[in-house]
Amino acid sequence: MLTKSINLYVIGFNIWKDPDFEGNGVGFKLGEKDGPHVIIRCLVWKNARTGFNIEENTSSVTMYHNTAWKNPRNYKFDDPAPNPHVLRNNISFQGKVAMMEKIDHKNNSWNGGFEVTRDDFISLDDSGMSGPRKPEGGLPDCDFLKLAPGSDFINAGVDVGLAFQGRAPDLGAFETAAAPQKQF
Ligand SMILES: [Ca+2]
């Protein structure tokens, strides 16, 4: 299953005070049944427990350009992977990352060389994300978790075959528009 540009948040909180509430607080459940899921440019934030959870999936799951913020565990890939899961260009901010050995994770925010701070993002205000979607289903215009000018994540990604701007892909769910070329 290919999943692109999906946003999941406040899962696992009983916001409606439902007495039969049984949510387990996981944003993306990637397991239970095996499937070589491909997760691209998704956001997951403020869930009760886990953002992206591999949950014993033994297929090779691919995660490119996702952003997880403020889940107690942002990424939980804690099962052995007979077919290695592949993670590139993902961001974790304010939440734990659990990666078991044999998981192929490189060039993500937790792989060294980056310090993720508040200043990497234009906005952490998610109030605009619950607004109406655009007619074609796109996100409302808002700067939530988009990279701030000067962020180390801009042009710091590896090419995974997806469109990008500037000299290289950015990390995370949103690609920063490249500066216009100077006219000589
Ligand atoms: Ca770029």
C-alpha cells in the first residue's frame, strides 16, 4: 500500500469522553498483516503513544520524507526485520526513536549530523491543520512543521527518486521551494 501525504494526530486521546474508548494511541500501524507499505510525506503528531509503529511487519516497509513530532515515541521499529525496513530523509522532533538492528535507516534526523530544534520549523501551531481541505484534497495552506529558512534539513536529504527542489531533497514532509535563479 502506498500512503502519501496523510496526517494523523491526537489518536489515542479520548477527546469525546466515550466510555467505550479503546484507542491504543498509535498513529500509523504498519503491521499486524504483512505488506510492503510505502509511506511518503506523512505527518504524525501529538498521538498518545506512537507515531509510526512497525508492529511485527516482516515485509520491507519503506518510509521516505515523513515528519513525526511530539508523540512519546515518534518511530517504533523494534521488531527484527527479515526483509529490512528502509527509512530515509525522515524527521523526528521531541519524541523517542526505537530502531532495532537490521533496520536500514540512514540520513534521517536521528542518524547523526543534525540537531533538531524548534528553530528548524516555521510553525508548531497545528490549529490550521484541521481547517477545510482544498478541493483536490490537499492540505490547507499553513506553515505547520514546514522547514524554516536556514534549517540544516534543507537540501540535506538523499535522492530517493522523488521530485525535489534546489540542489538536493530536504528532510521531512515538506520540500522547501528553491530560491529563484538569478538573472544575469
Ligand atoms: Ca531541497
